[in-house]
Amino acid sequence: MLVDGLIAVLIVAIGLVSLAFMYTHGIKARVAGERRQAAVQIAGQGMEKLKKADGKTLTDLQDVVDDINDDDPIVVDGLGNYTVTSAI
């Protein structure tokens, strides 16, 4: 009877360790997804600035690119700093 109890405790412990691993893995995946989403949004903002420069001279386009590159890093909800850089 004591052996049966020890086996049951061992099975429950293995299950709890598995659940804890899956939980931490899920949290890491969620944070990574949020970071990717924030980076895509910021890159999209830079692309919109470049779209507005369509049809302008090379000097004007270089000014827009310099403006994008001179922007301070963007902090997104504590997920990190993102810097958008572009080049002609």
C-alpha cells in the first residue's frame, strides 16, 4: 500500500513538472509573438514614411530616409527598444 502511494505521488509530480514546463514555454512564445508584432508595426510606420516620399527627388528621398534613421528608438510597452533604419 505504501508503494502504491509512492507511485501515485511520483506520477502526479511528473504531471505537475510537465504542466510547469508547458506554461513557461507558452509565456515565452507569447512574449516573442508580441515583440514580433511590435517590430512589424514599427517597420510599417517607416514604410509609410517612405511611401509618402514617392515621386520626390533623390535629395528629398534622402531627407526622408535620414529622418527615419534619426528617430529615437521606439519603446513598445516594455517589450524592448526598436530602431527603424533604412537606406537608399
